[in-house]
Amino acid sequence: MAEVTAEMVKNLRERTGARLLDCQKALKETGGSMDDAVAWLRKQNLAAGAKVGEKTAEEGMVGVKTNDGALAAVELTANTDFVTKNDEFRKLLESLSDLALTSKSADAAALSAQSLGGRPVGEVVKELAGKIGENITIKRVVRIEGAFGYYLHSDYKQFAAVQLSGVTGEKAQAIGKDLAMHVVFAKPTALKREEVPQDLVNKEMEIAQERLKNDPKNSKKPPEILAKIAQGQLDKFYGTIVLVDQPYYRENAKTVTQHLKEQGGEIKIERFEYIKVGA
């Protein structure tokens, strides 16, 4: 067995970033073989990564990469906000965002199945989780193609992208970015009314009808009038969660749909995506 020297421990630490005591133990366990020690540490990190996997991961960051016709966004989560300042965490997010774009991965499972540096992505993520001692997870991946704009908040914790039709080029990017900022501000849950779950619509209508029934000013009005009032209240409800019906965030007097009409042409929102880290 080769003698484990301080220089060997130093070199292993520089190569792996592991703690000095862990590097020393790895070299002793592997007879002083540098490559075997690296593998030993990797296995230990993977094991540690599995142990921290049960901890809730509600902090993290979103990474975004684009090319001429596509966008990829990756949400990488961890247990504490402190880890987001870690260079290795940020480098991994950068690499994963690049990989998501080039591999055309459309969800977390597809990205996890890719290879990064000759190794499975899932293994790379678990290794860093073990090394840092946090539950690091690829939570969400978004891919958009075509005409779009996006917005990533300065803290990298909120992201939105809007895909458009009826507009291209820099104008699409500008309008899309503005609408993405609206999404981050207003947080819609549906693009169109048809996307709102029917049971939720029925519940809101029941609430509106019950409210009118118990209102002395309205309870004695004809049924057809009450129905119109209830529908008006339902329309207000749609205006809180449906993107095209929401008041435009820069000018509440008009809706997003009205704002788009003012941009000229037949611009339509085809899709939007919103990520809030940990949500």
C-alpha cells in the first residue's frame, strides 16, 4: 500500500472538491490510487445524495438558454437558499440548461436521461447533492419553439415565457417578454376560459348565486336578471386567473386581449409557461 502523503490529499481535493478528511480516507481505502480514490468519493457522494433526497427542496434557481428558434428553462432546486450561491451548483445549472436546449428535452425525466460529461445526468446531480449535503433536484424543464419572449427575474427564482403567433422576430421577442413579465406579476393559471376546470367554474357560480340569494338588494329580482348578475361575477373570476382576460399589468383599464389588439395584426398567445422556484 502506497503511503498517503499530504501532497496526494491536496491533489485529490483540488480534483474533486471533497473535504480533506474525506480525501485522506479515500486514498487510504484505495491504497493510494488517485483514480480509485476519485471513484470511491463519487460513490460516497452518491450514497450521501440518496440520504438527503428525502429533505424538502423548496429553494433553487432557474436557468435559461435560447437559440434562434427555441428556449429551454431548467428549475434546479435545493434545501436552502445558501446553496444557490455555490459555484458548483450554478455551473451545474448552466450545463443542464445548455444540455436541455441542445438535446431538446421537454421535461425533467427526459433531461435526467441524458448524458453530461459522459455520465448520466441523474448521477451527476446526485453526486453534487451528496457533496454539498442537500437534496438537489431537477424539478421542471420547459421547452418552447417558434416565436416567443421570456422574462427571468433578477433573483433567478421566477421565470415566464410566452409563445405567440401572428408576429415574428424582434417584435415577437419584445411583446413576448412584456407578456412574460405580466405572467410573473399576475400569475394566471389558464390561458383561456376553456382551460379552467369545470368543477372550479361550477363552484364559483354556486358562490355567486348564493351571495345574490342572501343579498336583500338582489334577492327579489327576476331570475333572468340574477343570472346575468351571477355571470358578471363569474366573468370577474375569470379575470383573476385567465391570462387573456386579466387586466394588463401596465394598464389595468384594459385586458391582455385588448392590449394585444393594439399591437396590430392578428397576434395571439399560443402558450405560456410560469415557474416559481419551490412552488
